[in-house]
Amino acid sequence: MKKTTTILVALLLFAPKIIGENNIISANGIYEYSNGSNSLRGDYELDTTIVLDEASVVNKNGIYKYLSGGESLGTPIQINAEIEATVILDGVTIDMASTYTTGKHTFRILKGASVNLILRGDNRLKGGKNFAAIEVHEGASLTISGEGKLTAIGGEGAAGIGGGFGPESVTNSSSTWKSGDITINSGTIIAKGGDLASGIGAGINNGSSGTITINGGTIDAEGGNFAGIGGSYRYISGGNSIIINGGHITASGGSEAGIGAGDPITAPTIKITGGTIESTFSHPPTNWNMTILRPVMLSVSPAWQGNSSLSDYHLVGKSAYSLKDAKTDDKGVAHVWLPTGIYAPGEIVLNKIGEKVYYSNSNIARVEDDASIILEIRTGISNVEKSVKIYSSGKTIYIDTPISEQISVYTTTGVLLNRFEKPAGKSTIEALAPIVIIKGNSGWVKKLVAGN
């Protein structure tokens, strides 16, 4: 290895150091691996960033950036126990699939570590035999964000993201090797599990004890004849949760459900508050009010275009439903999950942010199994917005809404004063300015002069 000499002039004092023996970082600083083809980049803070063109063992808190220039890195990434690290993958490829006999990890997060993974460019990780592409150990956590792409392919018996192949001697759920918490906020994620393992979640002999949370992004999760998101062959331990708050998600499990339990069936808790989801479930999901949800195929008359973004819309169907990073399928249909029940005309409302055009059901809609509902274009004020009542008495503001939703309160210059989750009915907050703008995430906006 040789030290790269190309350094931004303004940051000459922060010269990079060559990594020590065995790729172990043992002191704070700026570090770089170079094969002569890459140099430091100026799109991050050099004095807090450790730049690596080959993988390493991380045993100090910090920010680490991995570059490979399209070539496969020869060694894996490991985040040691109890470390807090931000890892930036920028066009990185690590392929350990050739290590079939002995098996080798690709990206491993040990117990108690917390990793914020930021995606840039196109990244591909492939685990060796028995190892996940990104292995998240019990008690560890992984949060994925960024605008890049990640393809994570697990080795034999291992998840794409989550658990590896647990010890073959495991015979009962009480001693199952477990994986940690996984959160996806953004990015394009393709996760494929090895044979009998999940795409995101558990590997064989492996209970996914952590929580899987999806807040946004485009996710395609494919299990190896087990859940795309959730369980695997031989146990998924009870007590874990799958939470979907947004995003566009496609999950398939071959002969099993796309999202949910493994074998034997010890069902995880599945909660949905948003997102377009094309998948089957091992058992019916619920919202946070424990109301059972059913799949609904929404289409707009005249028809939406295929693969259209819905991020600029708010959906209400008895309760608020997030469409962050959601989109229609190639036929222009939005696959959402709404509470079971009968919806009166105008009770399902799709508002476009900043416009008075909205979409709603013109006839009674029954949400039971695989409902297909057409929303018609309308103009004016939706039934939800008509029912909202905002008034004040002294320094107390009263907010009365027909549904539960997120409320944001701003000054007239756009400064955020308050944001909270509000249940259906009447709630009160303190007036923090004489004139405020109050917004609900179902799409309505009200201006209020405190004391009136």
C-alpha cells in the first residue's frame, strides 16, 4: 500500500494515516487505503472521516467511507462490539461467495454496536457460506439511509440482511442465535436470502429477536423459500416486530408468505401505518390501534400512470396513512393496507399536498379481502378537512380532528414550534406565538390568531 498524496489544500493539516497491522484502527484520525487509483474526495468532513479503499476492522467510534471504484474489495468489513459508527458505502463491491467451504462474512456488526449506513452509488455485498451479506448480531443495530443502491445477497442458509446460519446443533428456540434491529429510512435495497433464509431478517436456526422497521425507500426482499421479510427455517422467536411506516415494498417468500413468520410459526407482531406493499403476510397485520388491516388496491379515475411516485400525497382511510416513498405498480395501482370495515362515500381521501384537488370513493367501499377501490377526482374541501375544528381560549389551542394524525405547528415565517401525534377527537396545546399555522398530515392547513 502507498499513501495517497492528493489532499485538499485547505485540509493539509489533516493528513491521512496508513492503517496499522491487520487492518485495525486503534486511534482517532483520518485513515486511507489506496491502490493508487483513488484519492480523497471533498464531499465529506475529512477531519472526522476515515476513508478506506479496502475493508477493515473498526474498533473506534467514527465516520468511515469505503470506496472500491467498481472493483471488489478483498477483505470484509467488521464493526466491533459497542462501537458507534457511520459507514458510507460509495460504489463498493464485496463478494465472499467464493469462500464456500469455510465461509466468510462480508459486513458484520457485532453485539452492542450501532451502525448508520449511508448509501451512495451502486453497492453489492455477497456473503460467504452461512453468512449474511450484512450480518447484524443480537443487541446490535443497523440504520440504512441515503440515495444510493444496495444489493445484499446472503450465503447458504443466511439472510441478505440480518442473521447468518445459526449453530447446527440448535434444537430449541430458547438457545437460538439471534439478530439485532434493522431500520431502513431510504435508498434502493435488493435483499436476497440464501436457501431457507429470509431476505431481511432471520437465517436458518436463527430467531430474529430485533425489530425490523421500514420508514421509506424502495425495497425488494426475496426469501430462499421463506419470508422475504421476517422468519426462516427453524424458528423465528416470539416478541420481535415488523413495522412498516412508508416506502415501496415488494416481498416474496416462494412457498411461504412474503412478510411474517418462519418455521415453526411463532408469529412476529406486524404493524403498518404507511407504504405501498406488494406481498402476502403470514397473518393479518394491524395498525397501532390494533385494528386488523386488509389489502386495498387503489386506482384513480382517470387512471394513474404506472410506477408513479405518491410521496406528494396524503391518504386517509379511517386513520392517516403515510405515502412516503410510495408509488404505484406498473399498472398504476397503489397497494395499501387499510382497516377492515365499511367506508361511506368520501371517507377514503387522497389529498395532493398544496392543492385543493383530492381523490375519494364515490360509493360505499367494503374493505375485506383484496378490495379494489376506484377513487374519483374531486375539487374543493375534503370531508376530513371540513370536519377539522381549530380554536383557542387564552393561551390554549384546541384541535379537534375526526382521525388520528401528525400535527405540525409553525410561525407565520415557517419556524416549527411543535409537532406531535394526535389521536382522533379533541386535543389541546399551548399557544407559543400570537399567530400560528397548523397543519395535519392528512393535508389540511389552518391559520389561527391565538385568543380568538
